[in-house]
Amino acid sequence: MEYWILIGGIMLASWLVSNTLKRKFAQYSRVQLRNGMSGAEIAQKMLSDHGIYDVEVISTPGQLTDHYNPKNKTVNLSEAVYNQRNAAAAAVAAHEVGHAVQHAQAYGWLQMRSQLVPIVSVSSGMSQWLIIGGLVLGAAAGVGLGYWVAIAGLVMMGFATLFSFITLPVEYDASNRALAWLKNKNMVTPEEYKGSEDALKWAARTYLVAALGALASLVYWAVQILGSD
């Protein structure tokens, strides 16, 4: 029962932040940029201003699917962000280029995150099943195969939790780089800047909720396996 209450609380917080984020983006999508530049043009200019010429800006299907891919060096912007000319599009485009700048400058937190990607991609889907399987096999007794299976699952979950927390400075730094560039290069008016800043603030909170949720889940299962002590 405690676990389902915990999961329910996390899901509620995630839903509230996600809905607020969507509402904010819809709001700032109505704030048209005075300079008339699209998200794609904003991204391309920010790359050029940082001396980055080996990164391609491309359009990707979906909503809020924007991301930077360090493997093929592409800034992937959702169709709306790629084509539209508003404060929300400018914020997202500049944020994703912020990750490209991090990559070009060998930003430490991004490098750590990238090193964890192969591990987390395998372990994240298995961890909870191993923990539950271990408990079923007798982890509560603290001995035997079940205990060690559950411990293995807990370690895997620990990597996923670590990944979530390492993601936080990566995302906040990308937003800070984006906002500093938008302001210093006079790419947006004060009103447009305010909208871009607020949109990125709520986007960052989705990662914060995810990290806190991962930590809460890790602590819960650690108590189940290792005991309250």
C-alpha cells in the first residue's frame, strides 16, 4: 500500500508539472518574436555564434520531442519549434543548442551522463523486476539467492537514479546557456525573454520531479530489501 501511495504521489506531481509545462508553452507560443526568426534559424545562429559548424539542425515529428543527439551531432526540433517564430520556440531551440555547446566544450556533467547511457538503457527496464523477483524468492529473510537477486536489482535502480540526478545540472546548464545567449545577443525583447525563461523553468521542473521520484522509489525498495535500519 505504501508503494502505491508513493507511486500515486509521484505520478500526480509529474502530471501537474507536465500539464503546467504544456500550458506555458501554449501561452508563450502566442508571443511572436519581433525579429521574425524561426526556431530552426535561432538554433542555427546560436551554433554559428559558438563556432559550431558540424552540427545539423533537423525537424523531428511529435510535440515536445526536441533533443540533441551527440552521436550524430544533430539538434532535433519538433515540427512546431522548428517552424514557429515565437518565444517558446526560441527557448526550446536555444536550449537544445545549449547541449550542443556543452558537447563541443566537453562539459563534465554531460560526459558523465553519456557514459551512463549504455548502462541505464539496459538496467532501467530490469531493475524493478529483479527486485520483485528477489523478494518473491525470499529476500525478506536476508539470505539466499532471492536476497542477492534483489540487491542486483537495487544496484541497477541506483544507476538509474544517479542518471536522473546527473541529468539535472546538464539540463539547467543548457537552459542557462540558452537564456544568456538570447539576452546577450539581443535575440528577444524583454517580454519575449520573460516568456522564454518561464518556459524553460517549467521544462527543468519535469526533470526535477523525475529525479525525486526515482530517489523515492529507490529508498522505498532499499527499505524493503535491507530493512528499516
